[in-house]
Amino acid sequence: MALVTLACLGILASSSMPAQLRRDSLSVRTPNVDRVPLEAAVDSNEYVVGPGDELTICLWGAVNQIMAVPVTPEGTALIPSVGEARVGGVTLSQAKKEIRRVLSRRYATADASVTLTKIRDVKVRVAGAVVRPGVYALPAYSRVSEVIGQAGGLSDSASRRNIELWRAGGEKKLVDWLRFERSGEESANPHLVEGDRVVVPRLSGRGSEVLVAGAVAPGVDLFIG
């Protein structure tokens, strides 16, 4: 059972509502949280909500209720007895605000928490110098290095510094996997979104020898590849 569910149940159990009603509330079927192996907690200001995600709403105070709300293919969250909240394509932080706004129409005096409890899969195409080019499904919020791993890894002739990440809208980002491995710089290994295309170029064979001349500051890393 997820920590968020336990927290909600704790709120209900400690509330001032009558004992029988409290027992009825605690008997509600609680949602399961997918055990997706993420490297870190999801950043609500960065994660973009989409169809297939699931949000858990916990109400307490004037009303005590827990509900699991999936995001529909149209990008809406259908909240029972309340209505729909449009959450697709916005950040998790914005989605939480919108759901609270919609909830206030019916539960103006109740406290509410909104938590992401299921992460959808996204499909990403991988092409170029990888072992198994193709289309791969993996959890949203995964990084470029993870989908390359799904594709069997880089080939011997692959560039590790000039990997291209193409967004569905045509935006291009450069991925520097070598820098990410050496320094842990997260911006060099971006998160993936639905419709991304990863292109791994091959090394040209030129520039394998590098001459460094002049004054070089100590501690400066030179990444080649």
C-alpha cells in the first residue's frame, strides 16, 4: 500500500467524525501505486500529466473520501460527483491546482490532497548507432540513457556526446551521455516525453587525435566522443 494511501487513512482515522462513519470511510478500497523504478522523486513542476496517468484524491474534514482518478485519452480527470478537470498537457503542479479548483465547487470546506500514484508509459523511437533500433515503451519521466539501454545500448561506432533528441513539435536537444556519466549533470541526459525520437549518430572517424596547447587550468575535464 502506498505511503500516500496510509497518510490519507491516518487522517480519516484521527478525524473527529463519528466512529461508525469513520469505520465506513476506512473500508474504502484504496488504489494501488505502480512500483515504477524511478531514479528520484517526480518533480511536480517538471512532470507533464498525460493520458494513462492516475491521480489519487484524498478529502478530509467536512467530507472524508479517497478516490483514484485516471486521466482519460482526452486529457481529463473525471472526478465522481464533481465533474471533469482538464489536466492533460500541464505540469503535475498545475494539474493539482486545477483539481483543487474543481473540487471547491462541491467541497468548499474540505481539505484535499492530490498525488500522482500511477505513471503512464510513453513510446519513444530510437534510431542510429544502437544495437536494436526501434520503438520502445517505458515509463514517462525516464531519461534518454534509459531508452538507449532498452535498445541494447550504443554500438561501438556511436557518438556519446552528440546524441539528438527530437520532440514531436520539431524541437531538437543535444544529449551528452558522456558528460552525464562523468559529472552527473542531469541536463545532459533529459527526461523523455510522448512522441520523442532519439537519434544516435556514428563517429565520423575524424578528430580522434586532439592536441591541447597553451595554458590549461588544472581540474578541467575534456570529454571526447
